[in-house]
Amino acid sequence: MRNGQAECIPTEREPDLRLDAGDLASIYLGGTSPSTLAHAGHVGVQDDAARVVTDAPFRAEREPYCLHWF
């Protein structure tokens, strides 16, 4: 990113992580870390360094909690 603007460029590189929408939802909602899903075989990891780095943006101070069951 430069001057507040980002640019997307197509690439032929393999992705660092591969996951489906359900696993992305688990990560995004904060209940499960990407590294936990990778250890369980749900997230494909190209490089072990990516596993650790990917946890940081999704880390929260508190675990998610739902007061009502449905």
C-alpha cells in the first residue's frame, strides 16, 4: 500500500493458505484460530511461517460468547 491506496496484481504463486468458507467463517467470528484449523487439517498451509503470522490479525481480547442457544 502506498499513499493510502492498494493495488492488486494477478500472480501465479501458490497461496500461503487454502481454506473453505466454513473455516473462514470460524476464523472470522473469532472462535478458532487459523493455526488450530491447520493442525486439524482443515487449512492447507504452504509454509509453516504463514500459520503463525496468520493468527495475529484474528486474535481478540475475549473469546466469542453467545448468550442464547438456537
